[in-house]
Amino acid sequence: MRIGIFGGSFDPIHKGHLALAKSSIKEIKLDKLFFVPAKISPFKKNKSISSPLNRLKMAHLAVKKIPKCKVSSFELKTPGLSYTFLTLKVFKKIFPKEDLFFLMGSDALAGFKKWHKWRDILKICSLVVGQRSGEKTVIELPIGFEGRVLYLKAKMPKISSTEIRSAFKERQNLFEVCPKEVAQYICKHHLYD
């Protein structure tokens, strides 16, 4: 089996995340894909984000109709910072004989060598990278890691969670960039007021 793991703050989860997930399932032929909301990202530890419960609920709402997708609350239940390496170690224990693939956008790939134990991450899984139209992010890897970064052919929409939070404050249309259920949840709970 081929298992995908998609980590992130998902604050909020949006159609760009879902496009990356669907393209990965199709192109990489994933059998299962787990969305793993981060409790505290090492790169966002001083930033204000929505509560773990709200982000978990939005992820469940977004993926419930996408075949092969599930949401894992593993990182939200783990104390301290959410390190991808530690999450992947746990997934490798659960799926010891399966091929693991970690999904990310090209913006995350650009800073990948700053991640905690990035070389060890590449020993556990391959990276699946979605690039937005007009972007081409490539990183050089040490000898022995060739072929560990897979670039999707499908181009991803230009959507960012930061822009969505700002747009909500300005009352722009969330329904264009978020799944309907997620946009309704954001409005109902006034998440970005």
C-alpha cells in the first residue's frame, strides 16, 4: 500500500489543500491519505492560530466526501511542538511495510532543509510536491536521496491560509477558496473576526 501524510496548520483548510490531496491520490496512486493538523508548528510557534479543536473539525468537514482521505488527531494530542519527523516515525510503526509519502506545497519545500531532522524524514518517506502555476521550486539533495522528491504534474491553485484569514476580516467570499462546509463553520464560529 501507498500511504500519504499531509501535515499542516490547516488554519483554515482550503481548496488548495484539497487539490494537492486529490492530485496526489491520482498521480502517486495513494491507497490512503491522512490529513494531520499540527498542534504547534515549529515555524509558527509565536503566531496566533485557531484552536486545535476548530482546525480538526474543519479538516473533518473538508475531507469527509473525498475517498481514501482521513483526518488524524495524532499531533494535536502530542505535547510540545509538532515535528514531522516524529509523526512520520509513528506512521512508519503503524505501516511498517508500506511506502510513505509526505505531501507539501512548493512553499514548504523551499524551506525543507530547515526542518527538524530533514535527512531522517527522507529516509522514512518520499516528498510529494504540488506547485502553483508559474512556480518551479527545486531543492538539491545529498547523494543517496535522489528520487525522494516527486513533483505533481497538476498545477495547484494560488490560495493561502494567511490570505483567507485576511479576506475573511474584509468579508470577501470564503466560498471561492474554502469548501462550503468549512466556510460555513468559519462564519458560524467567527474564527477570524
